[in-house]
Amino acid sequence: MLMLLFCLFVTAWAAPEDNLVEHRVWAGHTWLFQAGDDPGWAVYGYDDSHWNAVDANTPWQKMEPAPEGQINWYRTTVSGLRRDHKQALLIENIRFAAEVWVDGFKIAESGDVNRRKPGHAWSVFAPVPPELIVDGELQIAVRVWGDVYPGRDGQLGRLAVGSTALIQGMNDNFALSRWRHSQGTPMLFVGLFTIGLGFLHLMLYARRRKPSEGAFAVAALAYGMFNAFNAALAMGLVPTGAYFFGPDFGLKAVGMGGLLIFGHHFFAWPYRWITIGVVGLLAIAASMVVVGLPNGPLLIAQGLVSFLALAMLAVGIWKRVPGAVFFVVALPLVIDGIGDLLHTWIVSLPRGYRAWDPELDVLGQFTFMVAVSLALTQRHSNSLDELDETYRASYRFVPVPFLNLLGRKTITDVQRGDNTSLEMTVMFCDIRGFTTLSEARTAERNFKFINLFLEAMEPCIHGNGGFVGQYLGDGFLALFPAGTSSPVTAAVQMQDALADFNRAQVEAGEKAIKVGIGLHSGRVMLGTIGGADRLDTGVVSDVVNTASRVEGLTKMYGSPLVISAATRALASEEGWTTRELDAVVVKGRKSALEVYEVLEGEPDLHQRELKLAQQEVYAEALSAFRSGDMDRARELFVSLGDQAANALFIERCDWFGERGVPEDWDGVVRLTVK
């Protein structure tokens, strides 16, 4: 079945138009024309003997005298028709809107004459009602509007009247011929291909800032849009309109000017002022056409562009510019431009050349774009070698700040086992309840959420001298070199940034989140770890484990930002308000660790003010707890209200109240869980 359909399609595609023309009942290649707009000209029996005869496809601009109005009429009479056969009519190449009247009745239209809107397909196919055939005759009148393109306004193609099936076939073949024409499918392909190259080189220019790539990007985009839209017009894919004719010449001029500038940079063309002069002339000539002036100067400018392009190519080959030889395949485009100039202004070229001119134009543009791609590919070959080396090294990725701390200039210098020891503050950040949140989301939403969260947090870290050392799924580990960073400031800013992040999440239908941040300072060992082909960064130290335990205390004490005494000492000059939470021996350590809450890191303003007002009472309660006076400590913690830290100490006081305070009590709580 598929093969049968394919054969039918090929047969229809290859069917010559004459097979249908031979069997039509009547075809007209001339019309009677009358300037003006009078509804009475459509009625049956109107005497049009005084109207002027004009050939089909004659625009108003070429008539003598040329009509001044935007709406004018055509008429003709068809004889020899039979009412017992289904008849239809076809009018081709309508520029740009028309109403078709038969014996005083409007039977079809293309576009909208009254609203001055062009038609879509440039042709009209309409069945002819049998009752309108009087004595075997049809009196056909066509009301035409044109005010889009002076060289084609008012153009009305040939008329065909015959059996419905045959006229429908003619209409289909007319539409198909527009697709097969060099200004149809081939030009559409070249236009889209050129636009793609334009966007590609626009991205390259944005990255590399090379003038040749920027000029070619502009030229390719302009040329591509010019060709694609003209092809769409010729194929009937889009309606014509005054918004395009005129500006299309501007697009082509921009494309030519961009190609000259590209050639100037690519071929190292030494005569800059010649290029500037030709580009300037091209711009002036194109501006004249855009505003409706004759296009003669533009044709001259295009010819000069072709001569200059040929000279640039010759100089480039003579100087052995890398990639210049590829442009030899683009000679058809240069020949087409020079041929247009010679044929229009100097000497008439052979008819055979004019017949192949559209194909030469399309072929030349395609080969030129291919030549540019090949030339730039060769030009970039050396750069690509270096990029390939960097790409291979990226498999052993090392953060740039980490690289600097290791004393390496480039990533290719990093080796497995590189390490250094220095004082740092380690930060752990954890998203509260991430497991529960992730269960309610898809994997894609979780990835998006994590990336958005990190995007909001990382500026706070980088802006205060730190960098992310490791991503942990529901959080991350960050490192802050001592003396050159402000880890507490970064943590406070992260809580502020979290508020903005939560607002955006709630607006997007997500839930607000909370994070816990723990900081501890000390000497750490940084280095690279991994195998021969895959490296990662690593931080080895008890400081890292302790920082993780400090972050875990944020859950226990209900404090969003907890720091160790070592970190508090380093940040003492920054003026943060802290209160001591406790002295604990976290799991994995033997010595007690004093931990503090940074009140500026509490995002709840009410809680922050409450904790600030209760600092002295909290300190007294903590002192009583450490001295073993559990009754007094419990009384004070109860008076502080319902807070996580207070509830925790009340529970401890009750426990010691039931079991008694040990004789060797030192006021330090030893934790057995993380």
C-alpha cells in the first residue's frame, strides 16, 4: 500500500501541466481592464466594449497609463459552456486580493478587497453554478486590490474554465509547481539551513567575541530570513503583505553587508576603506528601496559586492589564508551577482543564463554557507585541540577555589594525591525533612528543587570567601579559609536568602523548607582523591566530623544556626549576637564542645527577640544545670516558655531528678547519637 501511494505521489509530482491544459474547455490569456471601482461593472449584460485589453500577469505599473487607484476591475466573457456538466474556473497569480463575480453574483474571493488584506494562495478555484450559464456564456468580472509591491500590484494571471475535475487538477498542479520551483522548497531549505548556521555562529560569537563570527552570524540570519520568507511566499505557506515587501530587500542588503565584513576579517583584506564604501553604498541603496524608491541603485550595489567578494577571495588565496580555498565552491553566488549587474545595466546576457539565474542564486547561497562552515572548522581546529585536552581534564574536576588552595595554576596541573593543610571553617547545611519532601515529588522535581536551592545558597557562600566542597543530596559541605572569609556572615545571609527562596517556592505550589547550619573551625587537610581516570576533592580532618555533629545539634536545640566555640572566637570581631546553648561531648569525640546559637540566624523575628530578651535567664538556668541544681534549673527553663532547647533541658532535669545527679557530675552532657 505504501509503495502504491508513493508511486501515485511521484506520478502526480511529475505530471506535466499540458496534460491538463489540453482538455480544458476554455483558457484566457488576456483580460479587459478598467481603472476605478464601480459595483455596476459586475452585473450581467454590462457593455465592456470600451475597456482596454491587457495581457495576463501585467501589473498596473506597466500599463499605459498606469491606474492611480488601489482597486480596479477586469472582465472577460467565456462561451461554449454546457449547463449539464459541472464546471469550475481557475484564476492564477492574483496580486494581491480579488473578488470573482459571475453574471453579477460573487462566487469566490482571495483575501479581502474591502479590508485591504492580501490573499494566501495567490489563486482562486471556484465551482460555477449551472444556473449562471446563460446561453452557454459566462460573464466574469474580477475586482482586484493591490497596494503591496509596485512591481506586482494588480497582476492577474490566466483564466481557465472547464470541467470541475480537470480545473481542480490544474489548480493542484499550479500549487505544486510553486513548491518545485527554485524559489520554493530548495530556497526554503537553504533559508532554514542558513538561519541555523546564523544562530550557531551567534552563540560562538557570544562565547569567543571574534568579529568574523559575529559578522557571519548577522549575515546568515538576515540572508536566511530573506530566503525562508520569500520561499514561504512563493509556496503559499504565508499570506503576502505590505509588512514584508521592501523590508525583504533590507534583509538581503544586511546579509550582503555582513558577508563583506566577514570577508574583511576572515581574509585579512587590507583595503578597509573600499569595504566601508561598498557597505555604505549598499545600505543607502537598500534604504531607498525600503521607502519605495526604484531598486536600480541596489542592483548596482549588489554587483559591486560580488566584484569585491571575488577580489577578497583572490587576495585570500594569494596570501594562503587558512580556509580560503574552500570559498571556491561559492563562485556560483558571485557569478550570479555579477551577472545581474551586467544584464541590468551593461549588456543583455544570453537567454539561457536568465533561465538558470534563480537556480544559480540558490545553489550559490548554499555552497557559500557550506564553505564558511568548512573554513571556520579548519580555523578552529587548533583551539579545538586545546578544548579537547581541557575536556578530558574536566573528568577529574576540581573546584577553582580548591585549585587555588592547592597552589595549582590550571586544572591540568592537578594530580592525584595533591594536598595541603590549613586552618578553615567547615560548614554543614542540611534541609529539614528532605526525605519526606522527596517522597512526594518525582525525581525530576527533586533535581530541580535541589538545583534551585543551591542556586539560592551558593552566592552567600562565594560572596563571603567560601566555596562548596561537596554536595550531599539534601545539603552540602562548604569550606571557608581562615583569615580571608566570613563563614558566620555567609550562614546568616543563607537564612535570609532562604526566606526569598521559600516565597518563590510557595508561589510555585511547593512547600516552604527549613535548614540547619552548623560551623566548626580548625586545621584540615585538603587534597585530591580517586583513581587514575577520575578524581574528586576531599577534606580529611576531625574538624569535618565535628562540624557535622554541630549541624546535628540544630535539630536537638531548635536553633537554625549553631557554631562551635572555635568558630565563635574567629568571628568575634564581626559583632554577632550569640548565646551559649550547651557544652556537650558529641559522638566520636572525647572532649567537651561548647556550642553557641547565632541569634541573627534565627529567621523567625518573634523567636529571635524572645531569645534575645531571655539571654540572662537562659544563662542562669544553664549555670544551675551545670552546678547540679536540677530543681532550680528546671524552674528557670519552664519560665522561659515553649522552645526546643528549654524542653530538652526540662527533660534532662526530670531525668536527673528521678535518678539523682552523679557524684562526678561536670555539667557536660555526653551524646550517644549523631
